[in-house]
Amino acid sequence: MGESLSARVIAVHRERFALQSDIHGEFYAQLKSSVFYQESDEFFPTAGDLVEYLYNPCGDSLITHTLPRKSYFARYDAFSARKEQAVAANFDMVFLLTSANHDFNPKRLHRYLTVARSSHSAYAIIITKADLAENIDYYIDKAQEASGENCPIYAISTVTGQGLDIIRNYILPERVIVFLGSSGVGKSTLVNALAGKNIMDVNGIREDDSKGRHTTTHRQMVTLDNGAMILDTPGMRELGLIDAEDGLKETFSDVESLARECRFVNCKHQNEPGCAIRAALQSGALSHSRMDEYLMLQKEAMRHTPQGREERNKRQKAISKFSRQFKGGKGKDERGF
């Protein structure tokens, strides 16, 4: 292996990465163990990342460093020691895909919007399968209600071609666009429609509940003929909120605005006098379901802040300490139980 070079990660297959570089084209690489598994401050790469590597012409090359990211989002991973799984990096725009059928879920859309806004990149909502909807305006109105103002929303159909010309206006050379949506929403089908050829496998959905099978099983980038890149992600019904405070404030700007009108800055919105949140709930200006969703996502987002992670680690250490003491006999009472 020679000098360190740079390449883009175009696919992630567990611990094996497909890279693309101007010098070596497409090739595979693995992480250098002494860097990524011993130095905790090194980012594990994901699709879209730019990385430094040592090239190996006889086998897998070695990734030695993940370069700084201009945009990024991740999801919580309970099975990882780092508790965070990178989803996408270095993108210019996020397409939030939802379909005009049983899959349409405003609460999930709130979550996706929070993630997209926290990445500080442009975003738009794409409502797929418009040809199947008896009243597509219903889905557009619901998406507009979920997203608030200034969010582009497009209803499209890969069957009739509706809306595809508008979407193509975003697909510019060298631009990276992330597709985010649940299984069966039509991400792979849309990629094929934009490419003008079948470059991704497509699966059907169950007619009774509109749920699909996982066509995309790993994170990968597809380069179109004009040089634009689409970063397709596996279908995700749940996407944990990590570093999502800014996105949460924007997605629930109505709740945040009401909170600023409370008499007390540290109002808990419970029994305090002059609480604007409680007044809005009582008058019906703010629905209880929206407030409940805000509190749920806020609590989740707080768990994954540095402070929240530190507090969780302290609790886990305290539980482990108690468990060790109990097993050692210190937890027995005076009767020996």
C-alpha cells in the first residue's frame, strides 16, 4: 500500500465499503482497525462520506480517516457500542418520500422533517403513487399541515409521469440528494424513473396495508448520466433523533412560539400561572395530540444530546455497581436473603 488518497463512499455493506475515486475507479475497502476501533473520536464512514484510504491492488484497501462533513444525519442504534448509526453524509438536499396510500403517516413525517431540518440542508416532501389516490389534494393538505410553511411538496406518479419533470429540476450535475422514506414508498422506482433505466431492484407492496418489503438493504449512491448522485437508504419506519434540537424547534415552531409567551422562562406547562401552552390546549388552539408528539420527540432528542448521554451513562454505571454489590452478597438483608 502506498500514500493516502481520497475517495467517496458509494455503498455500505456492514463492515465493507464500496469506494469511488478518480484514480482507482470503484473498489472495496475496510476500516483500519487501529484507527476506527481504538480511537473513539474517529467517525465511522457512511454513504456519501469522503474518506482517505491506502490502496491495495490485491484485495480490500484500508480506510484510514473520514474527512469533515458538510451535512450529516444518523439514527440511534441500540446494538452499537457508540449508540449511533450513520445514515448519510455530504448531501445537498433531502427528499422525504411518503405515498398516497395507507403508508401516509403525519407523525412519521414530523420525525423525518425534524431530521432533515437538523441536517441544515434543503428538503422537499415527495408524495408518491399519486395515480392511486382518489383525492390527492387530501395528502397534499395533510403534508402541508405537518410541514408548516415554506416546504416544497410535490405529488408524483412514476406510472403516469405526473410531477417527474419538476423533480428532475432538482437533479443537477454533482448534486447529492438523499431519498428518505419507509419500505414500499417507491424510492427505488423513482430512482429508476429519473435514471431512465432499471438500475435498482423493485419489490411490490401488500395491498391490505400498503407496506413494502425492503428493496434497498444497504446505503448506496447511484450516479445518473448527468453526474447527479442519489443516495438511497433502506426503508426506515423509525428514525431516532440525534442532535435534532434545531430541527425539532422548526418542525414544532407553533409550540415553541407559544412557550415563549409563558409568564415564566422555565415554565414546565403543568400548574404554573400564565402558561400559554395550557391556555392554548384548553381553548383548542393547540391539540393535545400535537403537544404529546412534541413532548415525546423532545424527550427522545434530549436523550441523545451530550448531556443526556452523560446522564444515561451515569445511571447505567450506578445500576451496574448495585448489581455487582448484590451478587457479592452486599445486597442481602439481615436474614441472609
